Amino acid sequence: MPLQVTAPTLGAQAAPKPKQDLGSKDVFLKMLVAQMKNQDPLKPADATKMSSQLAQFNMVEQQISTNTYLQQMAANQSGSANSLDMASAGYLGHTVMVNQSQIQYSGAPTNFQATLDQNAETVYVTISDNTGTPVRSMSLTATPAGQIPLSWDGRDDQGVKVDTGNYNISIQAFDATGQAVRATPQYSGVVDAVRMTPSGVELVIGGTATSLANISEVRL
């Protein structure tokens, strides 16, 4: 059905015409074409001026395209961030397994584990402080492949209790022929908080932050 248009009644004000954006590439192009159509044939437009106007038109078009791209990119990032926030919040309160060599000693015995890819004849566990200085060394023999539960009482090799804080775990394993066996240090804990950082999402487990990439298992 065709659209019916009625004339405005007396006393009614006509709606104002929308203003045209002089920075729009369509308006700029129309103005340029009109100028060319209405120029004096005996005095054509100067070629230098024409080149300058064309260059200006090209700059306007590029700026509009750039602004459109930036708006789309910002919208996409905002949507991704919102989805990521909601997904990450689901980790709160869950027990997770973390593939990470850093643990936090809070004064109580600290439990962690190592996962061996194959059977090992000897396993060496070294715990170091943040300066890289070893404080405790432990060794195991004839250890089967899989997960090995380990615990540290917070004492150094002389039996003295160390300060609370973050410590690093290094695990080296070797088979009966002396070949290295891959050993991954791990620990488990409840997710206490979810952080949004410039480098991505971090989960806080027992006071230690880790990235989502280090999570190998999630349990209820």
C-alpha cells in the first residue's frame, strides 16, 4: 500500500531538514561534481586545485573508513570481554588443578604434586625462594608414571622454618637409563577470585594468581 503524505495543518511547523555533514564523502563528491559542471568553459578549473580537492576527498574517505573500522573493532572487543567475564566467573568456588611451578607457603604444610609422563627411577624436587636460592631439596626413587602427591612442611634443609610467601618448585626426573622424564609440577585449590588484567584473565587460588591457560582440571 503506497504511503499517504498529507500537507501540514495551519499553525504546524514543518519539521527541520536534517543537516548534511560537510565531512561526508558523498556531500564532498557532489560539491566537486557540481563545481566541474558549472565551471566557465573559457576558464576551466585549475589542474593544481583539482588535484588538491581530489586529495582532500581521498583523505576524507580514508578517515571515514578508519573510524568505521575502529568502531567495529571496539564493539567486538567489548562483546568478547563481556562473554569472557561471565565465563571466568563460573570458576569461583570450584577446585582446580593448576600446571604451575609457583606455590604459596602460608605457614602450614603445603601440598602439591608432580605428574610424570613415564616411570622414573629417580625424582629430584627442589624448592627455591623468589631470588632463585634453593631452600629445600627432596628425592624419590622408583616412581611410577602419573600423579605423585608431594608435601612441604615449610622447613629448609637445616630444618629451620622459612618465611611465608611464594616459592618455586623445580622437578627433575630420570628413568633407569638416565634419560630425562618429563615432570610437571601441579597444585590444586579453590578459586577465591577472578581478576581482569591487561594480559588476560587470572584466577586466584590460595593467594596465588595464575592464567586460565594453566588450568588442567576443574572439579566441583
